[in-house]
Amino acid sequence: PALRRLSHYLLAHYQKGTRPVRDWQTTTNVAIDLMVYAILSVDEKNQVLTTYIWYRQHWIDEFLKWDPARFDNLTQISLPVESIWVPDILINEFVDVGKSPHVPYVYVSHDGEVQNLKPIQVMTACSLDIYNFPFDVQNCSLTFTSWLHHIRDINLSLWRQPELVKFDRSVFMNQGEWELLYVLSHFQEFSVKSSDSYAEMKFYVVIRRRPLFYTVSLLLPSIFLMVMDIVGFYLPPHSGERVSFKITLLLGYSVFLIIVSDTLPATAVGTPLIGIYFVVCMALLVISLTETILIVRLVHKQDLQPHVPEWVKHLLLERAATLLCIRDRKKFSQSRTQSLDISRQVENNDSTAKLTPYSCEDPRECGAMGGTRSALAFAGRTEGSAALQEVLRETMAIRQLLEKREEFRDVAREWLQVGYVLDVLLFRVYLAAVLAYSITLGTLWSVWRDA
């Protein structure tokens, strides 16, 4: 058969140990091509990229030529790859031998062109930048070069045009976590110190992560917890429910971070921005809890609580209330005026009572009071005068106690008003900080997404 005769004709005296040129000064030009089939895994911790590529190369073998007319017009034949010379083209970034299928044959044309087509599972080292996770774009290089032969023996070139290689996604399986953007190609000469130059063909595989899964499982729960923290400010500050609610949110966020810690990529190079985002959210929750504890402590009623200082009243109940457009600021000022009037009246009554305990305005009442005093004086000489004086002393003590309690209530009411205004002020500052932080992160991620 023609195939057997041709195979015996080509391989009978073939020497696969030498480069297939008749003149040793002739350079063997190896044209290579690459198509990315799948992105298998991206190991951020070990900085390893595993891809599955379709690799093609062809060169001219001057000892594998024949006349098709002598062999039933055969123009192409497949030969065992172990029987002929193959260039030692390797990938510089190789870190491990993948599970690549073995293709035992190559195609040889009648003009000496040899085509070596094979799929390769490539495990290569890659400098992975995870700062923009989960909106990160990775650029990993695959450098094909001859490990032994310098550029005068083996030169490299592209099989196809760079534009065709760049946007060729015809065989890419794009249902995984990563999508292929493009493949760039670049030829360069490489030399170490004063040694000979080697030809290198670099392919830059640019891939982008699909962030939908991480957005749903990482970002949205965190955003929901932060929204609930903001809503928690609408609970009354003088109740203890807000403190327990904030503590529950803080504990829930801590459990959430423990759960998602395995999902975040871990590297020794740097921390992703989303990790900083989680830390800042935790810090905001702690600040919110601290503010709540401060407000609750401020508005809590205590019998030994001092009066609100005048500068605090001026800054919070007047200036801050006007600046924050609080509708109840008139009530604050009225309550302040009423409390001042009540305190002045109490002081005047106390001073008057000390000077003239039994004074009166109406002369008839004075006469009656004088009669009463004379009666009391007379009764003092009797046996029941001691019991009546005791009743008067108890009545004065009850009056002083009621006045003191009313004064304490006024003080507590003033501190409650201060606490409400301060709570609104701190809430708006906290809300502005959260909004500014969210807008900044959203802008950065959208810019990286569109880049």
C-alpha cells in the first residue's frame, strides 16, 4: 500500500537525533499557535493558573519530502511523533505537569511541513492581583521558547495574525467562574548576560472573574446588615432595646465574617479590598453601638444627675436643633423656659417660707392667721401642742420632697432632650459616613468593572 511504502521511504534512513536541515547554518523556523479552551482553576494562595489550551506548531523538515506522483498522489501522511525530530519548545512558567492527553502522531506534508497539534493542560505560575476581588482581571503569560537551541538554530513566529489570535474565543468554554477577554501575543529575544539569544513567543491570557456569585453571597448580606443598623437608630434612645438590637447585629456580622472567611482569596502579597470593606463595616457597627450606649447613658434618669450646663443647652438645644431642622426645637425652648420659671418660683417660695413661714397677703387671712397663731400658742400650752407641731414638720418635709422630685424630673427631662438632639446629630453624621463610603466603593468597583 502507498501509505506503508511512503512511511518506509521516509523513515528508513531518518536520523531523529539531529536538526532536520541539510545546511547547518539554516535556521529552523517554528510557527506556533494557541487557543484557550478552558480556565480550570485559579489558585490565589499559591499563585498558580491552570488552563487547558489547544497548542499547534509547524516547521519544515528537509528530510521528509517526497514526490506525490510516486505514491498514488499522497500529499499528507501521519507519522509517529517518536520517530521524527521535534523542537524542544517548552513553557517557561511551567510549575507542574498537567494531565494532558498524549497525541502519538504528527501530520507531514509532501513539501516537508510538519504539523504537531495537541491539547495541553498547563499549570503555570502567575502573579495574581486580588485587590479588586471579586471584580478582578488577571493577566497571565505563557512564554514558549526553545530550552536548548538559540535563535540561530530555532526561531519562533506566529502561525496566524495577532488580531486573529487576540479575539479567538471559538473553542472557549465560558460557563465557569472566569471569562476570557482576549489573548495578546508578543515576540522577543531573550539572553542571559553575555550568552546567546533565544527566541521567545509570549501569549498574555487576560481573564476576568464573574462577580455575580460573590455579589449575592458576600456583598448583599453585608449591605442588608448595615441597612438594619441604620434602621435601628429609629428606636427610642431612652429604651434599652436599641442596645440589645445593636449587639445582636454585631454578633450576627461576626458570624457572617467567620462563614465567608473561607470564600475570600488568601495570599501573602496583599489583602483584597472586600476584606477591608468588611473590616470597615465591622468598625462602623462598633461605632454605632458605642454611640447608642453613650446616648442611653445620657438620657437615663438618675436622682443624682446634675443640671445640664448652659453651653450644652446653647449648642445642642438651640444651635444644633436649628441646624438639624428638628421640629420640636420650640418645645425644647418652651420646656427650658418653664423649667427655669419653675425653679425660680420654687426658690422664691423657699426664701419666703424661710423668712415668714406663715405670711399672707389678705389682711383678713392675716387676722385669721394671727388668730390661728394665738390659738396655736395657746394650744402649745396644752397637751396637744406637740402633736400639732409634729404634723406641721411632716407636711413641710413632704412638700420639700415633692419639690425635689419635680426638680429631678426637670433635670431628667432636660437631659432627655439633649440626648434626642445629640442622637439625631450623631445619626446623620454616621449616615453621611456610610453613604460616602458606599459611593466610593461603588465607584471604584464600577470603574474596575468597565476597565
